[in-house]
Amino acid sequence: MAQKQYGTATVEVDAEGFMADFLQWTRDVAAAIAKEEGIAELTAAHWKVIDYIHKEFKENGQVPSIRKLNKSGVISTKELYDLFPGGPAKKAAKISGMKKPEGCV
Amino acid sequence: MSDKIKKVSIIISKGGLDGVYPGLIMANGARMEGIEANLFFTFFGMDAIIKKRMGKIKIATVGNPGMHMPSLLGILPGFSAFATKMMLKTMDKLDIPPVPEYVEMIADAGGKFYACKATVDMFGLKKEDFCPQVDSIINVGKFYEISAGGEIIFT
């Protein structure tokens, strides 16, 4: 398992840079991963998505799908694609410290 | 690693649930990976973007060897509707939306929808018959123009 340095934090990551241990996740780590993914700054809208992902993960052990994010009223599909350009589900999961999503939808 | 795919143009030519879903799933999956996606609907695949039809697409229970059952059963009244209901229920659990919602989702994700001119003429359809996500009715030449520089997938 590879390690990555984000500021003062060292985190375990898989081959594609997804965090292996959520306990190592912090808001600063999230901001650093976001920068790597081409998102210069995490706005309130980004955090709304990240917070919801964490809530769902704690409650169901699953990262919510794009459809669920839309249906739950957290964020529309359009906005989600704008916030996380070039692959919203994967990028949001990565920044949230989650494993890579496996589903097709 | 070799060059990444940047753009796909997917042709959906077959009707029925098993005809339209693969293309929709591939288009949505493309957008999820940041790949540009165009959808071109032709022949019976067009049901997926016709306002009156898109919510009523069923799975064929007759002459469909994939159903693993005798076609004689499939002719029973209501059987196709029943099989469709069961299948949609399972798909909903997997977060695969029904066709109208899927079309909306793919369009919101930035996928582009086109209807085939030849089929439109053949079936006597008009732009108003299509769901609002349909960008335009185009001919084959225009389709190739739009698809330039990407992969073309026929389903």
C-alpha cells in the first residue's frame, strides 16, 4: 500500500490515490486531494456533498450514487457535474476519503 | 497506458428494455468518467425518447431466448408487463433509473440526444413528439460529423 503526504498528514492510498483508511481523513486532506483533482477550492456546495456522502456512509456503509444525491435533494445532477468536473462520483468519493465506487451507475 | 477515450457516440437502434438500456448505461457511464457522450436514436430504439412511449417500454417475453422460458408462456396476457415490472423493481434497487429519469439524468450530466431523420420521416414523427432533452433531428451525415474524433458504438 502506497503512502501519500498531504501537508503534515501522511495517508495510506491505493494505486489510484483513493484513501485506504477513512480514519486518516481530515478536511485539510480533502482540500489537498481536491487540488490534485483540479478543484482549486472546496466551496460550501462541495462540502454539502462531502458531508452527505459521510452521513450516508456512516448510516448505510455505502457511498451514495449520483441518482441518490439528486433524489435526496442534496444537489442536482447538473450542479454535481459542475462542481466535480470530469467524473463527479469518483472525484467526490476520492475527496471524501472513500474507496473507489464500484457500480456502473 | 494508451490514450484515454475522450468521446463516444452511441447508436441505440433496438426497442424494448433490453434494447435501450445498454446504450443508456454506457452513455451515463461515459459521462461519469468525464467522457463526452452523444446518443443517436434510430428505428425502434427511438421509443426511448418519444414522450408518449419512453415511460412504457417493456421487455419482450416472446421470441427472446434470453428470457429462459418457453415463448408460449410469454404470450399470456399481461406477462410482458409483469416481467417488466419485476425487472424495473430490481433495477431500481441497483439505482438504475426508469427510462425517462435516465434520459433526464444523462442530459443533466451533459450527454447529447439526437433522433435519426430517416426514422422520423418513416414513422411520421415531429420534433414535438420527442422529450425536451432531444437536441435535434439529424441525418447520418451530421451524425458522423458530430462523432468525429471519437468512438462509435452500435447497440
